[in-house]
Amino acid sequence: MTDTPKQPPARIVNPQGSMPRGIDDFAKVVTQQRCFVDKSRLARDVLNCDDDIILVTRPRRFGKTMNQGMLRYFLETPPEATNTRALFDGLLVKEDAATMEHQGKYPVISLTLKSAKLPTWEEAYGELCRLIHEEIQRHPQASDWRIGEFERMHGDEWSRLLSRAEATRADWRHSLELLCKLLALHHNKDNPNQLTWTYPIVLIDEYDAPIHAAYTNSRADNEVPAFAGMTKGGKDSYYGRMIGFIRLLLGNALKGNRYLHKAVLTGILRVAKEDIFSGLSNPGVYGVLEDRFASSFGFTEGEVTELLTRRGLKDRLDAVRDWYDGYCIGADNPVTIYNPWSVVSYLANPTKIPRLYWVNTSDNALVHTLLRCADADMKAELLQLLSGDADYIARPILDEAPLRSLTGAARELWSLLLASGYATADKTERDIKEGGPNIASLRVPNMEVKCLYKELIERWFAQQPRAGQTTGMVKALLAGNGELFAQRLQAFVHASMSYFSTGGEDPERVYQAFVLGLLVQLEQDYRLCSEREAGGGRADVLLIPKQLDKPGIILELKMAEEFVGRQNQAVIEQGPQQTAQDALQQIKDKHYAAIFADKQCSFVLAVGIAFWKKELATAHERVA
């Protein structure tokens, strides 16, 4: 990792005030004298950015809505008798005279689309129209549209938009573009020199929230099957309609709009393969691997340290760090970021043992769907990270999120997990090939996210009729009852293996991921290791006890050879059993049990497992 750059000063406002958990309105936070971390220098960074269109992508609950609201109060010309400048008294931006010259100087269009996350196209479309209409009505200039050329060119459209009930879909697609023009005409009506006009700024928060909802609900309705590419989910599906509407709404407002000064969009992903941003004037996209705006969203180490210190809780720093820190934002000069929602939630009612906050704030349907359908490599890599057997996984990362055309490949899913906050990258390097992808060293950020993955894995293995089988299987294994373990494992495979893909070029990795997931419930008492050096080789799965007098377990998995056919049942049965014996012999020949020499285990059980499609055979022996 490169050296961490010098961070902006940490400023905690009203450090003894109540925490603003669940409050996204910047003005309310300030006027109610809530405790908050000062991120006001974002206004300077936005204004100094050369990009006319800025897209910042961050995980959910990372302060995007609060920051967008802060930008609105800073930039927008306030109504009469309203002093928005006072909101910034004592904040860092007030110390920047050049930036303060822009305070209250612009017409601003501000939208947040998160409430349009609804189960059907009709509901979501209606909500989007309501949000746009509400923003139109927020501007008193909207009713005075008989100005300049606006009435002649757009009078009929605007009249329909004001009435809402009569507006057509085409009207709504042009609504933000027309509002930009109308606000520009009003703001500059006393200035005949158009070369010196001040044009509106557009702020759109959670721009991709309706797209995620459309994808998830289209998947539920089988309109867009998992990783089916473009075979379904066409333009008439919920997903297709939503993509088409958002593309035209944003395209009309942002592409070639001479009445626009600057636009700032925030979301979780840069949605690709849908041409949402095609034709725009090279929008600046700042995701989790970009250095610009790295410290503007989420809390830095200095900010959290100052926050805890000022509230008399500095002794909790290590616990807060373990649970909520760990996000590396940026590539050349990465900044370590804490999850702000979790920190604020914890400080609202601090306990000695932190709890889950972020993973419970919204539906994780998308990540659940993606991981369940992930390929074998992806499952195996994730479980290596969770077990502590790998510090990181090096994977190429896509710059964009191809929701509609996902194939289930590890590269795509790791890219989505990284952007969504379910993984982070300690180090990123560009592939040496010209135009090659970024290669990221990926890991699980913290304990909170690790708990989410454990819950997900438990769901994989806790569904009926599998619920009681895993517990009995694990108990038999730890008791050294290899026969009972084999019986219950076989029953489990027959009942549930269709839940996992067993195809592909390397099916052994599928079964290895399956067994690791099956045993993840033991993590509190055992360290699970995969492909770990032991004795004279590398064991497939090791269960190393964390306490004395518990058994050590070695599992060696092999795929049985293809057999001659069902007409010779004896040959078929002999093949897997011999392969299981070979696996057991490998454990003994390579002395894998040596890793337990200083562990004082009650015993060490070696188990060879041979798989053939849904059939298996086992061989077991106590080796120490």
C-alpha cells in the first residue's frame, strides 16, 4: 500500500450533542445542534473539479444523502428572509474565502430517488413522477413560466407537468431539462449578457436506487433470470422500462444542456451495459478506487478518534475500529474509512460490545442473489477470507456494473461486492497489458460485514429439509463417528446439492466450497483452513481447535474417476470407495496431522471423501 496522504483536519461540531441517526437533512442537523463530522470542504472540491458532471459511487449509508443536502444549502440561492450562510458558521468551508464566494449563488435542482425502490414498474414510475413534481413545486419560479421564449417553445409541456395528472411519459423525460432552462431564465432575467449568466446545478442522490429495485424485482418475477444475459428482461419488462426512463431523464438533463452549470450524482454503482451515461461530456466517475473525494464520504481515522475522544469514549476505539473500519478508498493514495452509519448508530447508544447496524438497514436481496449464484471459485475464495486462511484475494475488477448481463463469474461479482461495501481493496495495480483491468487485493472490511457473510452462508445450509442435517453431521464429525458423518453427509448431498452448481471444469472446488460452508458454523471454536501447508503437502480442509482437548479434523476431497456404466454396479461402487481410501492414504503419507502436534487435541480424525456427481464415499481413521 502506498503512504496514506495527509488528511484534512478533523472537526467535530457539537461533540456533546445527540447523534443524528436517521436524519439526512443537513439544516436540521445544524439547527438542532446535533453532533456531526464536518464534511463541508466537499463544496470546495466539487466547485474546483474540472468535470461538469460528477458521479460519486459509495456503499449505502456512507453519507451521500447528507452531503448532497449540504451542497444544496451551500450552493442554492435561498428564499427571501432565509440565511443559509449561517448554517456554515464554524465549519471548515467558512475558512476558504474563494469557495464562500459561491455560497447561495446558484439555482439548484435537488432530487433523491431512494423512495422509488418499489416492487412494480407502475409504482416506481408513479413515485418518480411525484418526486420530480415535488421538486418543480419547490421552486416558486415554476408557476411563472411565461418568460422569454419558454412559453412559446414549452408552454404546453410545462402546463401538463404542473398539473401532473395530464403529463405524458415524454413530458416527464424532459422535465429536469425544462426546469433547468426555466430556472436559468428567471435567475438571469435582469442580466442581458448571456455570457455572464449563472446556470443551475443539478444534484441527484441515489440515482441508481430505482434500477437496483427493478433488477431485483424483475429477477423475482423471472423477467431477468440470474445471469441470463439479454435473453429476457427486454424493454417491456420492469427492468427494461426503468433503464429506458432513467437513461432519457438523465440524458436530456445532462447531455448538451447549455443551461446546466454542473451536476453531482451519487449512487452505489456505475451501471454499465445500459448506455445511461452514453454521450455525456466525459462525466467524471469517482468510485471506491479513485483518490478524489476519498475522505468526503465516511469517517476517517482522525475523525473517529476525535469524535470518540470528545465524547469521552476513546477507550472504545479499538472495538469500533475492528467492527466498522477497514474500507480503503482510493488507489494511489488510499484513505482508510469507517462506516459512518455504524459509527453514528453505535455512539447513539454505546455499548462495550459493538453490534450490527449497517447490514440490517436495508434489504440485502441483491448481494444474496449474486452470491448464491456465484461460481465455485467465488464461493471458495470468499470462504477462504472468512476462515482467515487467506489475507486477501487478488482479482481483476470491472469499472462498471453490468447488472443485466451478469454471468456469475467471480470477476463481475467481486466488482459488485467492492462497490457495494461488502469487500474492500488494500492495494490496486493496473494489469501490465495495455488497457488491462485493475487487479485488486480484496478482503472483507470488518467484523460487521463478516457477520453478514456468515448469516448468508448459514442461510445456504439452513433451509428445509436441510435444517437438522448440518448440525447432526457436524456433531458426528466432532465425536469421531465417521460412519454416521458419512451417512448424514450423503443424505445432505442428495437433498441439497442441486442448490449448488456441481458442473464446470473443476467440480472439486465446488465440493470444497460446499464443505467449508457446511463447517462455517464451527468458526467460534475452530479455525477453518483451506489448502493450508501441513506436513509434507497441502491439506484440503483443516479444522484446528482454538481450545485444548477438542479434536482436530483433516478432510481430503477428491473427485472419483468416470466409471464404465450402470450395467456394472460393482465397478461403480468400487471406484468412489477406492478414491476415498486414496484420499485417506494421502493424509497419512504426507503427514498432514503434524500440524496438530502442539495443539493438545483430544484426537485427530482424518477423513477422505470421494465425490461422483451426487454420490460419495468416505474413508476415515484416527491418526493421532
